[in-house]
Amino acid sequence: MKSSLSNISANTKGDPAQSINKLISIPIRTLRFLRYTPSQNNDTSITMTLQTHALPQNTTPSHCHVMAKPTGSICNIDCQYCFYLEKEKLYPDRNHNWRMSDDTLERYIEQHIAAQAGNYVQFAWQGGEPTLMGLAFFENVMALCEKYRNGKTIEHAFQTNGILINDEWCAFFKRHNILVGVSIDGPADLHDHYRVTRSGKPTHAKVMAAIALLKQHQVEFNTLTVVNKENAKHPERVYQFLTDIGSSYLQFIPLVEREAHCHDESELKLVLPGESLAKVTEWSVPSWQYGEFLNRIFDYWVRRDVGRVFVNMFDSTLSAWCGHPPGLCVYSETCGHAFALEANGDLYNCDHYVYPEHKLGNIHDTTIKAMNESDMAIAFGQAKKTTLSQDCVHCEFKPACNGGCPKHRFAIAKSGQPNHNYFCQGYHHFFTHTAPYMAAMRDLLNQGRPATEVMMMVRQQDAMRAQAKRAAAHTTSNKAASKGQKTGHSVGRNDPCLCGSGKKFKRCCG
């Protein structure tokens, strides 16, 4: 693997693979686990090597993450790519009674706090759209957290489309130090391509108004951007827009879903990985294009924004290079214990596995702690590691990727083996391109220096390349001029210089 900036090559180009799922991730403060400053450990022997330790035996999880959906799939907009809207088919009897009840809420808060062995608890609120529950519901949340806190530190994260955010919501977020994630897919033309109201009207202006209010009230916020078929074509525009509006913590979530060729209207249309009779949706981002999207943003970021702007994929990759676990569940060696809670108390293995066969139980019948420790939950998490394709097992980038999200493992590997991740080509494109930069930042940290120094290193190398290019052009111009003199076709002093600078020959290479 490349280990220094001297090996950096220009961006590679290739043909995008044919396009699959929206990995909704709640914005959490651990996105900032890596501040690009040196740690106390100056071990210079850290390398990105394949990990081969055995599966733990009789593992009993001591904590879990729960993404609570108090409105279920109910939302006030109609994003064309949303994978969760159709989950209403699982609960047809709740079409007119979709709100989480006070009893369910209290059971959830008490059980979630009790399920955490440590002194830190995080609540993640999503949907659907959680603001539809109203402020009174969340004021009750805060009161119940205080009731069952038991001395633990509690934090809240809140993912929203921003449509209903007003001064009252912002005051509430500020008062309770709630980290807000705003879903926004870039500038208006890109955002409004898929994120529209039920009547098909654009939503971007309302989201921007919400962000303005959050900033006015000094509410901490992140942005979540779904990388889809359209905005993936404009990486620099998307990145610069997000940073211009004040976001310094960016989540880029690749969109890929498959839909059944034929299905009963009463059944779910979007399928699990094992379904063979399915096709990738037209809004999914092609695998290679996702990697190229990340690469082009990375090239801008590594020259200007290291230590100032934090991108989930970049943080996670650098963490792996430094010998630490990736910071995102999709790239962890095992998964599981990151549940989705429906409004009626049903608990599922994962937000992306809200299917009947992945329901662990209901908090009215058993506890979150018991479900977290169940054989079904543990087996689901370990399966991510045990079902890796052999191509993944032997891949040099396995420590950074670990086969990606199991939901995306429906492709065929180069070896012809099934159960391969759809995004493999894009991941490989990104990891290969960023490897020398990641190695340089790792080495800086191991030397006790800030990783931000990589920006100066890259700019110096850019300057050296530009100088070498000019020198080569100067040599070519002089040779051409000399040849012209020998053949009687010399270049005039006022003619354009042959090096292509645009200057007159007499003021350039003459």
C-alpha cells in the first residue's frame, strides 16, 4: 500500500458501474471522534493490516443504540427515494393512530437507559418526521429522562427534514443541548429533484429557512446528504454549498435500493439482499460514481479543510488507517445492537431491516436489554463477519470497509462469488485514491504532529508539479523554436509562445 505523498497520482477516470439504499444515519457527536490532532500514543508501527482474530465466544453486549421512530413511517414530505415510507404497509391498522403513546414512550426511555451498562446514554429520534409529534411530546421525553436518569449522562440527537422548525423548536433544542441533523441534498435544483412535498412542490426554501433559524439560535447542527443518481454528478457543488451554509459535520449516505419485479400492492416493494427477482431503482447512485463523488470532494477537502470540516467517510477511513475501529456501523467488523424502534414498541435488528423476519420483539412484552442480549440479535451482528465473500476476506482494504453494510450485499464479486457488496467498486476507487493521503496523516499523528499539516504537504507537491510542468513546456517551446530557426520557420518575438502560456514569445520563452 502506498505510504507517502510522493506516490500521489492524478485522479483516475473510469466507467461508472451500473447502479442500490438509503443508509439513514442519525447525526451523533461521535462523528467528531477524530479531531486530526495527535494522540498520546506515538506508535509508529501502525499499519493498515488485515485483522484475523477469532469470533468472541458467549459475547454479552453491554450497550446498544436505538433509533426511535415515534411517528413510525409518517412524514410531512414525500421524498421519491425514501425507503421507509412504505413501512406503513406493515401497520395498516395504524393509518389513523400513528403516534407513539405515552405508555410506550415511558417504557422505551426507562428500558433504553437501563440497557446501557455505562454512564452514557444517547437517544436518537428519527422517523418519518419526529417534529410531527409536537413539542409537548419531547418536553415529556426530557421529563422522563430526568425521572429514569439514575445518575447517567444523557444526550439527544434529532434528525429532521426541517419543514416544521420554528423559533420554539430552536429554543427547545438549545435549552436541552440537542444535536440536530438536517436532511439536505445540496443546492435547490439537486435537493428538490427528489425531496418534494406530497403535492410535488419543492422543499429546499423551507429547509434553508430552518437552517437560518438554527444558526440564529446557535443550535448545533450537522447535515445529512443522500448521495443519489442526480447530485452525485456534482460533488464540488454539493460540498461547497453545504460548507457555505455553515455545516462543518457532513454525512454522505449512498442511496441504493432494489425493488421487486412483481409484487402485491399490500406487500413491501423494496426487498432484502437475498431476493433474486429484483432490480436496482432508477434513483440509486452507481457504485463507481459514488467513489468518484467522494474522491473529488476529498481532493478539495485535503487541500483546504482538514481539521475544519469533518466528513463521515473521511473520519472513518483515517480511523482505520490509525489502527482504530471504523467510526461508522456500515464499516465495522460486526454490526447489530443498533436497533430501530417503531411507534408501537416493535424493535427491529436495524433501520434497514424493518421486515417481519427481523423483528426482535416488542418493549411491552420484553425489555430492550433482553432483546439486545438475545441469540437473534447477536447472530445478526456476527453474520456480517461470517458471511463475508472471499474477495472481501483477502482485500487489502478490508480493515476500512469490512464488506460494507449487509443490506448492500447482493452483487456478484469478480471471482463469481455471490453475497458481495454493491458498492465495492466505489469503495475500492475511494480507498485507492486516498491511501497516500491517509498514510501521510497517520504518520503525522504518530509523530506527534497535527494531521492538518497534510494540507501544506499537498499544496507544496501541487506547486512542484506545476513548476515541473512549466519547465517541461519551456523546454518543448525552446526546442520547437530552435527547430523553426533551422528550417527557416522561426517563431516571431510577438508570436504566441509555443509553451501555451498565452504570452508573447518574447515575454515568455524567447
